[in-house]
Amino acid sequence: MPQLPIQLPASDLPAKIGQPATRALAQFGILRLEQLTAHTESEIQALHGVGPKAIGILRQALASHGLSFRAEG
């Protein structure tokens, strides 16, 4: 019997962050850009699979929507 593809919830995270970062964010419960605004850059970069390149891409994507990471401290 053929396997059906797994249907993932809609996400507006940029594909350029890569699959490891996308999976790490999904496991942390983040599927949408606006969900990132509740977290600092440090919190997100601490996730295994999310590196400086992904953080930069996410920062730009947030800024293009008038959003940003939560302020540190």
C-alpha cells in the first residue's frame, strides 16, 4: 500500500533557512514568523539546527513584515 505524504501545518518560514532549522523550529512549536517575536535571537539560535545563517535570514524575513525578535534581557 503506498504511503501518503504527511500533511504539515501551513508555515510562512523562509525555505532558505534549510531543513535542519525548519525542523528545529517546528519541534519548538514555531511554524509562523509572528511566533518568532515571542523569542530572542539567542533562544532561537540555541536550538540544534539553527545557526547564524538561519538567524540572519529569519531576521530579514521578520523585518520585511515589520516584525522583530523579542529584545534580549
